[in-house]
Amino acid sequence: MTRAFRLDVWLPPVVALGVLVLAWQLVAVHEPAHAVATVPETFFELAHHPGLYWRSSVVTLQEIGVGLGASFVVAFALAVAMVHVEIVERALMPLAVALNVTPVIAYAPGLVLLLGFGIAPRYVVTAIVVFFPFLVNSLVGLRSVDASALDLLRTLHASRREVLWRLRLPSSLPYLFAAARICLPLSVVGAVVAEFTTSGSNAGLGSVISSANQQLDVPAIYAAIIVLAALGLVLTLVVVLLERRVLAWHPAGSRPR
């Protein structure tokens, strides 16, 4: 039996989920209706408005995909530049740190004024939230090369492009996947924060939560939270499976989980 279908793999999280749902229901029945939605109320909401949550999930997933992809491309390109030109790191790393420690809610209104109302500011906010982990992991990964292999390539007069392609990039893959494990769930948070802090569009799961909060629709709030949690879990699972396939040659991709 493969590991994916073994009872000891699936039973613990299923039991933990069952305990969590039971605890949720016990708390909900002892709290006012306007404070906590019960489990049946939440799933009734999901069952009767599947189109709303599906469309909202697609919008939020689009924000995650565009923001995450753009952030990775820029962060990896900057990491490559930092590895090869030391002054680039000294110049840009303090700015990256400053961007990382500044609360996203502080610059979101400015992005709306700059980029206009619509979905573009949401892409940027999501990208900014995940930018720093991508940058740091890319930089560490590109530098984590075997010294003897690097000396050998230099002895053979390999160009910087060849060293990057043949040595630095393969060495950085475990770090990039580690970054992806961090940044994918974080990008879900970033997309929701972007939907909370930018205006001009009422689509997305964050907008559903914001609208439901204004209308005191507690089951809708909990239903959107469940969908967000499921979205984050699915994205994380995709990264894990992709890591196992791509890094089958590396201990990071073949170790038991």
C-alpha cells in the first residue's frame, strides 16, 4: 500500500479535524447567534450559495496567482543580481527589509490612488506580502553551492550563465520550494488583506467576509473562512506533490513525511 493510502497518514488529521469541528459546534451552541455560526448553519450557507463562493474563490485565486508569480520573478531576478554584484545587495536589501516590516495596510490606500480602483492594487499588495521570503530564500539558495563544484566550473572557464544554470539553480531548488511552502499560504492572507484594504471591486472571498460583516451575516463569514482554509490547504498540497516530483533526486524531496 502506498503511503498516500495508508491509514496512519490520513487518520490523525481526520481525527484532529473531527475534534475541531466538534469543539466548534459545542462553542457555537453556547454562544449568541450573532457571535458564532453553528456547523450546520455554515454548511447550509455553503450548500445554498455555491456559485457565490466559487466565483469569489476564482477571483481570490487569480489575485494569488498573479501576485505570487510576479513576486517570484522579481525576487529571483534580484537575488541573481545580488549574487553576482555585491553592491546591488548592499543597495537594495535595506529597502526590501523596510518594505517587509511596513504594515501592508499603510501603503494599500496609496496603491489605490496610484493604480486606480480595480484589481491591480490587489495584485501588488499580494506580491508585496510574499516578496521578502522569496527574495531571502532565493538568495540563500543561490549561494548554497558546493565549493568544490564551483571551483571546478571556474577552472573549466564556465561563464556566469553556465554556473547559474548548471550549479546555482539546482542547488537553490530546495530553498525555492521551502519559500513556496511559506509564501503560498501567506499569499492567501495577502490576497484577503488586499481585498479588505483596497476598494473598487466587491469580488473575492475577502470582500465576501467584509460584506457579510457589515450585514451581520455570521454564517457567510464562517463559510468564506472555510473556503479560504480549503484553498490554502490545496495550494500547499500542490507544492508538496510538485516538490516530491521535482526533487526526487534530493533528500529534501525524498524524505518521509
